[in-house]
Amino acid sequence: MSSTNSSDKVPVGVLGGGSFGSAIANLLAENQPVIMLTRSQDVADSINSTRINRGRTMHENVRATTDVQEVADQCKLIYPIIPSAGFRETIKTLAPFLTPEHILIHGTKGVDVRMADGEQLTAEFKLNPKKVNTMTEVIMQETIVRRVGCLAGPNLASEILEGQPAATVIASHFDEVIKIGQRTLRTPRFQVYGSHDLTGVEIAGVLKNVIALAAGALSGLGFGENAKALLISRGLVEMIHIGKHLGGDIVAVLGLAGVGDLIATCSSSKSRNFTVGYRLAKGETLTAILADMEEVAEGLNTLRISRAMANYLGIRVPLTETIYDVIFGEKTVEEGLDYLMKFPFYVDIDRSMFGGR
Amino acid sequence: MATKVHNSDGWLYDPILPDSDSWPIVKLTNHREEFLKELVELSIENIKESLGNNPANLKDELARTLYTERIRLTQTPWKADAPDEKEFWSQVKKDMVRINAGHENPNAFGHEDLIQRIVKRYAEEIAGVFDVKAYDFAKGFTTFMFARLLNASQDKGFSRFWGSRHNLHDKIHLIGEIDHVRALAEKGTVIIVPTHFSNLDSMLIGWAIQSIGLPPVLYGAGLNLFGIKIMAWFMNRLGAYKVDRRKKNTLYLETLKMYSELSLRKGCNGLFFPGGTRSRSGMLEKRVKLGLLGTALQAQRMNFIDDGEEAKKIFVIPVTINYNFVLEAQSLIDQHLKISGQEHYYVENDDFSTSSKMMRFIYKFFTASSEIAVRYGAPMDLFGNRVDEEGNSFDPHGNVVDIKKYFYSNGDITKDMQRDAEYTRMLGERIVKSFHAEAVAFCSQILAYAAFRIIKTRYNKMDLYGLMRLPSEDLVIKPKELMDVVDKVVTRLRQLNELGEIHVEKEILEGSLSSIIKKGLANLGIYHAKLPLMYNADGDFESQDIKILYFYHNRLEGYELHKFIR
């Protein structure tokens, strides 16, 4: 990759050294210097000396560090790209160094749940959607930063790292955030769209991971395109159903962050969520699959949350329920499929969801 | 309530600025001409900017202004309109025709001149004057009136109207973060944002602001109110500025916003009712109007540009005004039901349109034996952050925040209207949240809530409009049934009070179930012709007017209490 004359530009921060974090850091590095925060000093050292992270070459403009204050002091624009499970904690450690000048654009396709002590997301648990926060809400709760955005869309990290053409959407209430996101991320092979529907885009990105799990399972069973199309279209309906209760706008589901992302993950063995489903269908156990996966599949957490929320709301989401039963052990993949094929769906699209009759 | 200490004037708190010459609002009046000149200049600058600095747009907007103003003149003329309105706009029309026909050199006598004339006229109409003597008179007068009326309420009727002294502060409880607000008013500029349920609010909040020793505030008042002679006399001298909701053209709106911004920049404390009009449903404000709130953000940005580190900060003080009853409840809830029932057209019921009606209203209000709680909520900066008594802003973890940097991009303060609009929207959300946390629940509201919910559950297949048509014989509730639900509501409210998500009156915290019901019943809608809840001949509870019951029930909406009474 050729280096632009970017050394005099203000550096941009990336929190997280996972595969997506690395992919975003490399994209950003084409336009300006990047400071990447990793958790372990060893990883940081190895990136700085070998330019290799997770088997991929890192751009020469990327410098790794474990010093959170350094990132906050040097970078007014920071991209947190970290799993939802550790998101709140990481933001808390960053919070004391943030000023109102900072802009945060996160790329985490997960939600944060505030549970009381002893509560667990079992199949019966009723989860009030009010306890579920998007990553933007976490940032707003823990920091004084107001200019927040999110990154969503079909962004398979490995393809981006290979420099293949791709696109993303940056959603924010602030034009300023969208513009700065576009300016820092856009490259000749990476298109960046903007959206004002922050919550809608975030939720679309989160919920599609559940469908990706199922897509992997169908593929593992050896089924073809009809089955996949069935899953995607029915899956979208459930995404809308659940997403509405999380305060999302339906329209975002039609965009890059919804359908776009769904098609990419449902077709790709490179997606972690897809892989989990695929290997389950091939007969492996969840424990075995998780044991040799390097990074978390956000879909598993989202699946528990969606299921528990549907319990609370008293809504029927057969696809989500079935995927839950299959993944967490009550049904085999075949039983799950059988159940869904016999489930009495009477209408394709329930127009009341869209405000019609 | 705790014993109150009064200063020698009979007020609770000493004034922050005893010398009226140092009041920003007085300074503004003393330099009125200069102020108006600056106002016109800056407004025109903003008008041009909002029209993209495009002469064609400006011309279109002028034509639109002229057109809508001429319609206003014929269709909705008000007593408060200036007597020469017609002549003024006829002249504008003639000049516009001449300019557009190109008969004259547009540079000599063109659109610029027209804008100047119109904006200047608007500015002069909007800007109020302040008169210290009138202020002192009004201050004494309202206190005197309020106090006398409350005496009458104690002794039932006019016979003892001039009788024993009774203190106003025992009836109107001023509670909350008063010392905090006073401290901030000395450090910077404060904007009071109260909830709005009753026509009495304006007068009451004015009195409540004086009571805690704050210098007078600048507030907008509907131009229609200036048609009532006594109101006009007071408001014309008390720093009210005129807001005309009929005028929706850019020239007017920008001038109005600039007036608010400029006066805040000059240090005048402000008062907005962020909900706009009174809450028709009786619910706490769910969303707020952002137009005037946004001017505070502009003022804050300009303060930083002008004065750097020395810049005065602007603080927002949410205030909840809590009543046991709202005299206009009947007409408010009727309007609410009509609007939500898709009858888009409704007539603004003018229960306040003449001086005598207003006096009767105030008399009725105070002669009813009822308490009012005015609660000053936790102050915040314009970004919704917590502030301490020194005026420092804090992040959620207690670190000090330099709010100037919210206006930064690339290390400098920049003007970004879209960004400011978003900040304002977020501030609006924080204010709504604060209203819920700072509201004070009364026994009367609990009773209304419980009774309405029982009826609603009983007819769970019926929609709201069906419920509203139920005859009173269907609105009978057994004492045991009501007591059970009240018990659950009280338990939950005590929890919420503990969590800081609402405040409750002392009786709810300490009283027994029967004393809460007793107090609630004594206070619930006592001044309405038909009672929302009463004992009937059989010793059961009965509602004579479910609409009114619904109205008072609504005040406790939004706390998810219904989940705890199943």
C-alpha cells in the first residue's frame, strides 16, 4: 500500500486490536496517522516491530499503544472497535481523559445490558428493553462526549484488509461527525455513506447477527439459495419487530446496515456468527466451537438478549426463538428447521408493522 | 414543613443584587436605543445567512412576509396590535411594487431598506422596557394579593379578608436546590425552565423567583395577553417581551431569537416555558420547544468568543410547579381529547381573556384550601452536565469539564448551526428527564391515578373515548378496591422517591394509607363543579367526572406505575 504524505496530519485513534479494529486502522492509515490501543503490551510491541497483527500486515502509519491517555490526548477523533461485553469498561477507563472536543465513532455491533445481581439471560428471563443500551447510549452515559456516531454495514474485516471494494455507513445526529468520518475513512476502494438515523442503524447492525447464526446453520446443512432467501426475508421481518421495541427506525433495516450487512454475513464463511451456525450444523457442540474461536461472535449475546426481550414484551418471534433453542441446546438443527417449516405463518408481511392495515 | 426564616421585608431570602441599578435588565432598559440598534443589525445578518445570503431568496421571503402579514391583518387582528399596522404594511406593499417594477434605483431605495424597516418594527414591538418602581410595586402587590387571598381561604370568605396574618410561604412551598440556584445566579446567567399546567404559572413563577432573591428575569409573553389592560400595564413594565405566534416569517422569528440571545449575552436571566403552551393532557412535558432554548446555546458560544476564559456561563434551572388542582382542567382535557381524537380543529378556549376573569380566577385559586409546591431542580449547563455551586461542569465520573470545547472543531470555536441544533435537542431531552425526577407527587394525584386505573382495567376492551363517555353510575369503586391499589402505588412511589426518580409530598412518605387517602380526597380537584372523586351515599367512591379524573391521573403517567398495580 502506498503511503500518503499524512505525517503532518492529526492522528486518529482506534480502540481495539481485533480483526475489525485492525481493518479500520489500516483504512484510516491511508489518510492520516493512526494510534491503535491494544490491551496487551506484547501485542502493541509486536505490531510496532513486525507490522503484523493477527496474521495481517499493518499499514506503516499505524502505531500501537496500551496507554489510553495517550490516545485521548493525541486524537480528537476516536473509533472504539471493541466487543460489546467489554465496551462499557473500556469507555470508563477512557472517560477521564475525554474532553467535549472529542468525537467518538464506534463500530460495535452489539448492545449493553444492565442486569441486577444474580440475574441471568436464561430462556425464561424477561428483559425490559429499557435496560438494553446501544453503544452510543453507553458513551453518552459514561462520558461527556456528545458528538457520537456509529459505523455499520457489510464490513467483513478480512476483505477490507485485502483491499477489496467495500462500503460502510456512518450514522450520527451530527453532520459534522458524518463528514469527519467520511474524510478520515474514505479511500478509492472504500465508500462511506452517511445517515442521521443513529439508533436505527445501530440496531439493524446488532440484530442481523442473530440471522447470520441461522444462515450458517442452513449452509452447514447443505441447503441452497431458496432456503437462504427465505431466512433473510423472514429474518428482516423479525428484526423490524424487535428493533421497533428498542427505539429503532424501520427504514434503516432497508439500508446498508440492515439488508446490506445481512446479505454479506449470511453468505460468507468469513463471518464469525455464520461460522458458529455452520459448525453447529456440522455436529460440533457450542462449547467446542467457542473454545477455538479467537474472537467473540456478537450474535450469541444478541440472541440471548433478543429472546429475553421478546419474553418481556410478549411478542412472538419464532425464528429468534428457534435459533435460541438450537444454539443453546434444546433442539437439534434439524428439529429447529422442522419446527419452523410447520409454524403457521399466515401472512408474509404484517402491514401493521409499517403503520398500514 | 420546616420553620422558615424571613428577612426584614418578609421574604425568605435576601436579594442577590440589592442595588437595582446593577440589574442587567435595568441596564438594558437604560440603553434601549443602542440595544435595539444592535438587535436590528445582528438580526438582519442572521436573516441573510439563514436565506443563504441569496438576494433572490431574500426577495421571496419579503414577498411572503408581506402576503402573510396582510392576511393576518384582515383575518386575525388583535387588540394588542399597533394602531398603525395597516398603514405600515400598505406602505411596504407600495414600495415593494415600485422596487419590483424597477422604477427606481434599487440601490438607493431597495430591499435593504425594506428589511431594515420591517425588522426595526418587529424589534421595537418585541422589546419590552423595565421599570424598577413598577417592579417594586408589583412585587409588593402580588405578595399582598396572594397573602390576603390565602387568609381568606383560611377563614372562609370575605368577612375575614383583612383579618389575621397568614404567611404565604406556608401555602406555596418553595423547595429544592435554592441555594445552588442563588449561587449560580451570582456567577453567571440563569434560565429558569418551568413546567406549565395553569394560567397561574406565569405569576406564580415570577413570585417564586423574587422569593429566592433573584433579580428580575426576562420572559416572553404572548402578544394576545397585552390586549388585557391590567396584564399589559404590568408586563409592559416588568421586562416581558412580546411573542406573536401568528407571525411565522423568517424576519420575525430571527428577530425574536436574536432578542433572546442578545439579552442573555448581556447577562439578563431568562424564563422560558419549554413546553410551549400549557399541558393540555395534564401529563408532564414529553418534549420541549427548542427555538428559544437554542438561543441560549448561541449566546453561550458568543460569550466564549467575546470573553474567552472569562466568559459567563449560562445555566439551566428546571422548575416543577406542582398543584393539587388546575382550575382550567376541564377545558384543557377537553381540548386534549379533541386533538388526540383526530378533530384537528379546536378553538382555544379563552378562560382568561379579561381582567375581571383573571382576578376571579386568582381568587378562586387561592380561596380553595390547597397547597402548591414549586421545586427548583438540579441546575445544569447547556449540555445537560451537572454543575456545582461554583458553576463548574462535571462528567458522570466527577471530572471537571471545559464546556467551551463543545464548540470546537480543529482546536477552534466554530459556528455550526446543525451541531447547535443537536445540542439543543439533547438539552431538551435532559430537561424532560429532569421534570420527571423533580416533580412532586401529591396524595390527590395518587388517588386519581388509582381510581382511573381501576376503571380502565374494569373496561379493558374500551378505548379512551369510550371510557370518557361512561356515566357516573359505572364509576363506583369499593373502598377496599381503591385502598389496595393506592397501597401499591404508594409503595412504588416511595421506592422511586428513594431512587431519586420523583419526589413525593411529606404525607406520602410518612402518612398511613388512610391518611393519604383522606388528604388526597380533600385536595383532588376540589374546585371543580363536578368532583373527580367523592364518597357517595353508600359510602363507596364515585367519580362525577371521569375526564377530570383522567387529567389528574395523567400527572403520574410515565413512571410505569401500572406495572406495579396488577
